Amino acid sequence: LSAPTREKQRARCNVSLMIAAPGSSTLCQGGGASTSFSTTYTSTAEVSDWDVNTAAYEEDVFEVDMSHSDSNQDRAWTIRLGKGGQIASFRVAAGEAIANQASTTAIWNDLVQQMVAVNTALNTPTHPNFIHQAGPYAKDTGMPPPFYSPNVALDCSAGNDCSTINWGQQAHVPTPHDSPLLYYTRYRDCGDGIIEYDMAMHHFGQDTSDMYSFFNTPWTGVRTSTFRDMMIANPAGELEHAFPMTGFGPSLRDLETTGGFTTFAEDLELASDVFDFGFCVDTTKVLPETANTGCVDDNPDIVPFRFTVQANGTASETGHSAWLGLDYTVRMNLCNLTAPVKLGVNGWGNPYDGVLLTNDRTGFAFESDYIIHYCWQDNHSYMGSSVSAAVLNQEFIEGDTISVKYITSGQPLDSQRALTFVHGQGAEYDSTLPWYRAKSRLRYGLTNNRRDGTVWTTNFLGKLYPTETYFSRKYMITDSLINTEVAASPLVDETFEDVAKIEELELGEAITLWMDDTSFGASIGAEACSVSNAAVGCSGSSTPKSGSQPWFLVTCGSNTATTTDPYYFAVLVGDMKKPYLCVDETESLVRAKWKLLGFFDSGCAAIGGREYQSDFCLESSAPSVIASNAPSATSSDSPSVTESSAPSVSASNAPSDISSDSPSVTE
């Protein structure tokens, strides 16, 4: 084989962790000439309009762009894969589909498309234990710039697919917890605006009790200002508007109750420009219960939500407008509930055109484009307002009740473009299988105006123990809304998810590590090493096998180690790990680099401190082994880890409406 061909083969071998899944659906044979890749960074800010506080780190997250060209522009797309294997940008005809990254600590590592795994037994408020595919929150020394889950193998060199393996990172750092998960993703261009999306998580930990039991497969933040409305297919495959929508958390739905796909549309036309507020309060609830609930016609204890002006209810201007992107915000004492509106469901007035608030006594009405908090600490209400605090104080007196209605507008269905996730109906669920705890489900909800994202995820509610691998196949479609049902329905039966034990994994290629006195390298399959004095260091596989572990080449400055411990050079402070920092040969704090060599037994210890050479088994006169059209699997030069002026972490006086960093694992 030529040197470039060998390098591509080596890359494909490293990304063959999709062990037990079929190569691809028979419905995904398109793409090809219409697929292109670019490893040259260019800013997408003109389309993506990233938040001003995080836009400076757009280049840091960039790994590779994958694009599909199409004569039908509704089916053209470009996904930008981040260094953590996450979808950091998803540009379609309607605009940017990924949330705007308006958080100075969640910089392309939260409201992006990624996998997440939670160890619910060890996940505590003090030391959370959930692993982001994208990487940790930027909350410690050396961040920003952000640290993304190390890319240990990548192949986007040819054809119509792009595959990556990343060592997933604990989201909250520094941490006492290990991260024993390798995340695999493959994106395949099927043509006609369809992307096949394969996911796998391999647990390489050695503690047999270390079980992960809650998963986002995937988690994503869809740009609300691009795709305002969400629709879920019913079992007949017909899309139904999911309206109204709460903040992220309480909205759950088993996959088996759906038609197998969820669609985000630009701006649906609804029956009325002003219509009833879709939430009620349960008057039987008292503290510490919560009062908000859905409306039930035949229950007299559940009544429409209304504000009531309380004593000392004078309105005053607040400072929320600047950081939430609102024109004007006020605070009023309007809470009249015996129990509070549950935290996490703020934002009932978003993403629509706002709410109309009407004084039931006088008929005076004003608009709010965003209700920030309905009852903050059971006391004040915070909201955007179309009139000044002075006007509100003239128009309302103590005891006035205020009714709430939605304001909205939209466009006809045949003018809408859409983004669809085909997730299946959970048909593979079997309560007798040991890795299921409950049926897989959807979970979704709003964030806020500032973060401009609708959280959407599918939850695999199962168990993943050491040596086991979770894998699934799902699809994404960009097309016109009127084509969505026809395009998505045939793909529902092509989706699946499963867990494989290591002894069930049959695929993969042999990898041999060869060494001389100072260096080592690899050969793939049956090919021999051309170096005359090379000896076999160890033999293994590109996929997990019984008795094997992943071996990594870890580099810190000029220091290297071939090891099963990816934390080999990590800075430790007591038992708190900082994998994003290591101490190089000059005693400077820098960032390490990682490469997955394959899966081997303990015999690889013979490699010792030898230097890895990617062309070790090639003749010295051979040309470069890096294919000119293939993205490198090695991270680019490490960004500076000198700490910049850190933003204040002190709580402001005003209540925050930013969702917590931890995804809720409440079932």
C-alpha cells in the first residue's frame, strides 16, 4: 500500500468501534460526490451569530466541517464537528440550528449535540458524576480557553462519512471521579438532506461496580430563534405541535407513544393571534409542593393561572434587559399562590411572540416578550414589559387580577423549513434484558431568550458496566416541513439501540505494535513491519476484546507515555483530577495530547518510554504518511492555558434565569 493509503487505513482501524452494528442502512447509500470536508477554519459568525462573550473561542472548538450540497437548498447542510466530537454548528437553509452559546462557562460543551452519561450512584451536588462527550465546563484554572474531550481518533478523509472517537470528560472539574468512557460518533451523508447518526459508548473502567445508568443519546440545544416550534409524530406518523412548552425538565414522553420522529419548524401559523395561556395552578398544593400544572377541564381545584397584585406591589425597573437581550424589564409583587411555580419552568412566554397581560378590572393590557420568573422566591415576578414601571403603577392597584394569554404569529405550513430527529419508537425495549431499567423516552423544554435554545434529548434508561458498549443509530433530516413525514417515516424502522458485552464483539482488525531500541509503531491486519530490527511489542485489536484495555499515547510537552491510564500526566490536587493541565519538561502548565493506539493486554508495558513514530513500519524513504485530503487525528497545537481575567462567580442580586449546568436525572 502507498503511505497515504496506509495512513487512511490506520485511521479507519482506529475508528472501528461501532463493533456490533451493521455498516449502514440500505436506505443510506447516497451522498458520495455531494459530500465534502474541510479542515480549514473559517468563522460562521455571519450566519451563526454566536454570543459576543463566547464567539472568541469559535476557532478553539473547530475540528472539521462536513457538508452536503444539493440542488434543493432545503436539503443542503454543513455540520461542524467540534474537538469533542460534538456538533458545534449545524447550518441549514433556515440558518444556524445550534444554540448561541451564551454562557461564559458552557462554551460549546452544553447546548450542542452530544452524548452524556451519568453515574447516578455517585452523582452528588458536591461532586457531580456525569460525562460530557463535548468536554467540561470552563470553571477552573486554565479555562477558558475551553478544554474539549480529547479526540483520540478521527477519520473524515473520504467517501460520505466522518467518524471520531473521544475520551469523554467529567463535566464538572476539578473532580475526584474518573472518566472511563470512550465516545464514538459517525455521521454519514445519505443524500436528500438525511444524515445517519451512529453513537457508541464503551466503558473501559476496571471497577466492576462502576455502573452508568442515565444517558442522553443525544442531547442537543436547537436554536429557538431559527426553529421556534417543535412537533412530535404520533403513532400514525402524523406531526402534532408540542404546545405550550415549559422550561426544560418536566416534559417527558416514552418513545413508544410517538411515531418515531421529532421535528423543529421555523414559525408555525396557529389558529389565533391571541389565545389562552396553557398552564393552570392546583389550588390544593401547599409548600413545599409546587402549584403549576396542566389544565384539566373537569377538576374544579385546577384553575387558570392569574397574577394578583399584592400589597407593596409597586413595579420597578430591573437590570435584566442587558444580559437577556430585552428592551425593558420590571419587577412586581404579583404572586398569589399557596405554593410556588416550580423552578425550572420559567420562560412560559418564550419562544413565542410573548404574552398579553390584562387587568381584569379595567381591561388595560400590556405585552411581555419574556416572563423571566413568575414567582421568584414566592414573592416577586420579573418580566420584560412594553410599558414603563411608572405606567404599571398608574394602571394597577392592590387586589387587581391579571389574566395571561399567548401572543403569536406564524407562516403557512408550505413555507416552513424543518429539522427532524428520527429516534425510533423504542421497539427494542425488553424488560427481561439486563441493561434496561425503563423504556427510552424523549425529554424537552425551553431555556431562555439569552441562551436561545430548546433542549431536546432522548434518554436511554439503562445500565452500562465495565467492558460493555452501548450503541445506537438515529437520523437527522433537513428539508421542507411538508416533505418531513414522507422522508422520516421509512427511517423509523432503521433506528435501534443495544448494549453489547465484550465477548459479543466480533469485528475489528488486528493491530501489532512493533519496537526497536528507541521507537515503536503499528501495523494493521496481516501486514508486516518493514523495519528489519523491529520486534513485536504486543498484539491487540482495533476493538475491545476480553482481557484487553485501551492503550493511549499521552504527550505532555516533550514527555510521552504509552499507558492504559489517560490521567498519566494529569495535575492532581489531593484527589481532585485536572486532566486539562499537565506539567511539561520546563515545569510549565500545558495541555496534554492523547492518541488511541488500540486495545491490548498488559503485554504492552514492554513498550516502556519509547517514542511513537506514525511511519515506524514504513521505509525511511517513504513519502509523508499524512494524506493531504485527510484531517489529522492529532489535536492542533495546544492553546495557551494562561488564565485570563476570570468573570465573577458571585451570585448577582437579581435572580438568575440560567439553567443549572447539571442535566436533571430525575425520572
